[in-house]
Amino acid sequence: DVKWLNRFATGGLTPDVTVLVDCPYEVAQKRRQDRQADRFEKEEKTFHETIRQAFLRIAKDNPDRFLVLDSQEDPEQLADLIMKEFKRKKLL
């Protein structure tokens, strides 16, 4: 369970903001095709989709804490959106 693993890995700490850059499986596969896959990247599509959907569900359940972004957006646009969110929450 992703929630349990997150609690375990963080010692129960909860960040003020979590940025989730959502990347569909096919997009991720294209991006890494020029390098060797690690053990997680070698997992089947269903593994990756299960994890992706779990994180999207957590984000949906915590809309005040999560900023969900589309990985296919321009990197400068993503950086701008992140900075705006941090400023809105008075973290910068």
C-alpha cells in the first residue's frame, strides 16, 4: 500500500506541499529508451499504472497539499507553476 510505504519512509512526516508530476507509462518509456532500465523500470506496465493511480488517488484525497502537474508540459512552465504554488502557500 503506497500510503503505508510513504508513512514508513517519512517516519510519519507530512510535507506542506507535494508536487506530483504525472507521467503516463508510454511517455516515461519513450523518455528512457536511450538508457539502461533499472529494476523498477523493468517492471510491467500494470505495476507502473497501479503505482501511478495510487498516487493520483492520494492527491485527489489531499487537494490542499498536492499540486498535480502534467509531465508533458514545458519544463519552464512546470517550474513556474511550482514556484507560484510555493509562493501562494507562503513557502518562499
